[in-house]
Amino acid sequence: MEAAADVLVHSRKDREFAASTWLLAAALDMREARAAWEKRNGIALLRCGGIFGAVRLSTDLVRAAAATENTAEVDAFLAQVLHGAPVFTDQFSQWYYVLVPVSTGRRQEWETARLAPKAEFLGSNTFLGVPRPDVTEPEGVRSYWCVPMDGPGALAVPDRVSQLVAVARFRQAATDNPAPTPAA
């Protein structure tokens, strides 16, 4: 499919196929992972620390950053502030997962546990239950991509993830400790 003479456009289906093939490279057993994705609510167990890492964020932290509890608005917020970087959520356990480069774990803010338990880098020796890349709606599923992968290797910029966490923590602190109102 061509949009202009020198611009090649890939369909969403092509990008999902390429992303799923790339993600499956992180599976210990590609056949088993692919079979898991074929099941309803299928989740493939993929290893972090090879081709990608992940930052796990609590739902309350993400909602604080987005300043809303509306799922569609949170998803749109994440797409905007992370510039389309891939994010999926597990609605049952109430965690968001941002896929990031493995090198993210070597950054100072992620090497220590100071952001835990609401934000944590997942790297080597961590397995992650990942939904199929074409599961992009929250209805009737345990996990879905609130910001779908745009293609193989398309990961979040670590600075943007750190800024998201900083904004969320600031907003949570402001809510927990509101400024006193001046006496009249």
C-alpha cells in the first residue's frame, strides 16, 4: 500500500505481525508462547533483559499522572506523554508495563529501590505475561495494549518514563498533603 510515490505505508496488521514476531524472540519456547496467545485472554510469558526491559507502574501512580481515572483518558494520556511508546496493562493485578531498552535498568533512578513499590524496572531474570499485540481494547480481557507497539524494537525513551513517574509522585504528594488554605 503506497500513500505517495516515495512513501511506503504499513498497515496496522503488518505492524502487529512484525511486533509479535519480535516479541516472541524473548520467549523461552516460541511455540508455547504463540499457542498461549491463541487462547482467549492469552498471555505469553516473555523474558525481560534480552531484547527489552519493562517498567512496572501501579495503576494509582499512572492515574495520578494522568489526573483521571477514566480508562480511555489514561490510555490517551500515556500515548501522548510517552510519544506512542508501547504500554500494556493487566487490569486484574492493576499494573501498567512500559517496554523500555534494557539499558534503562542501569540508570540511577532504576538501580535503587527508591521508586518501589509503585514503580520498578524489570530486567534480567524477570518474566512478564504479555498480551498479544492486537489486543488493544479493555473490554472482556485481563490485559491489553493501551498503547500498541508500532513495530519491532519500538521502545519507550527512558527519560520520558522517568518524567512520567516524577509527575505522578508530585501529584500524589500534592493530593496527600494539600496546601493549607489561608485564614481570612
